[in-house]
Amino acid sequence: MENFKVPTMAEMTARGEKPEILFWVGCAGSFDDRAKKVTKALAKLLHHAGMRFAVLGTEESCTGDPAKRAGNEFLFQMQAMNNITVLNGYEVTKIVTGCPHCFNTLKNEYPQLGGSYEVLHHSQLLQQLLDSGRLKVEGGAYRGKKVTFHDPCYLGRANDVYEAPRRVIMRLDSLMTEMKRSKANGLCCGAGGAQMFKEPEKGDKDINMERAEEALALKPESIAVACPFCMTMLSDGVKLNNMEGEVKVKDIAEMIAEAMDL
């Protein structure tokens, strides 16, 4: 980061300190150039809120979600056990992540392997920080702008988190418009179940095109997302509709950071 340094758990532990929360960056947030911007936005927000947080750095590896969804349970358990050993070694109790796939795996599947933590998606933590006043948004770049939100499958249907991201968006004073298929009836962007890493099967239309067209039909100025996979799929859908100049796909953390001019 330009103005502050995000410590690793190893550095904090060496100083005899413990963070309020561990920021689980995830593979996309670490390596994908677009998702890195979301990582930086969330780090800026946590820093601005005065939260003591840390990352694992090079000690963090993939949660194993793609391997599990693709059917390789053995590889999933190997990756999970390595991560659990590291997390338990640092006595981590609370984790935040911007990826619903990491969120779901850490929250619901790691406990079976000995890794029990309080896990929050970044939309939930941002809502808490906004409600408590540790983050304050007054107008900003999205005031009066039409925004629609796409529900990530592993955040919504898998974990019943629908209101947190919407309450965060409402703080922007934007005009929130729901797609016909939203919340429990939301349409997948097409990336879940490890589909992100393979070509789609033959059909009449790619699912991300279907979802992007549904969002674009509302004529929004921004499509809000809360998942790096959804970000990629919907961005591609917007580009294929030749609308990338008019409609921006943004993560809710980026939107809050922009509104606060961070």
C-alpha cells in the first residue's frame, strides 16, 4: 500500500501483538490484476476504520475450494489441512475475506477438519463498520447514480447473506434497482463450481452474457458485485455487449472507498 504497510501475522506475532481480524486475501485478490484493486480498497477501508488487521502473506494458500468443486476431495483436504495448521498456529479466531468462495469454505467446511473460526464476508464487516460509525460515507461519487447488485451464489443462496451488501450500497445514497432474478432467485454468473477455470459447455448463450444483459436492461451506471469471480464474468459480459464505456462493474468495497475518496 502507498500510505501504510499491512503487517503479516508473522510480523505481528514477533512483536507480541494480535490483530482484531485476519484478512484472507484469496487467490484472485492476490494474483488477478482486477481483483487486486478490491484487495487494496478493502485494506484502505480497514485501515481508515482503525482496525488492527493482518494478512498471512506467503503463508496463505488456496482454500481448496476449486479442487473440491471439481471433485478432487483429496487435494482439497491437503490444501485445507495446510491452511488450518497455519491458522491454528497463529491462534486465529476471526477472519474476513472478499471472496464468497473462500468465505463459504472457511466458514462451513474447515470446521470438519479442525479449523473453527468466526468468518465474515467483507460486506458483513463493512456493514458493521458503517453501522458503528467507524466508517462514514456522506454522499460521494455514487450519490443519485443508478446501481444494481448481483448476488454471488456462495454468499446468497449458500449462506443466506442478502441484506449486508445491499445495506452497504444504500449508504452510497445511490438509486438501488433490483434485477428480476435477485436474492434467493438470483442467476449464477457462470463461474461457480470451478467453472471459472474451464471453457463453457456448448449451448445457446453463455450464462454470463445472460446475466450481464439482465443487468444492462435496467440501464444502470454501475453493476455492484461482491465476488472476484462475478467481477470477471460480468465484466466480460458487459464488454461483449460493447457497454464497458457506459457501465462499470465495481466491488462494493471499491465503491465505498471511492465515495470516501480513499
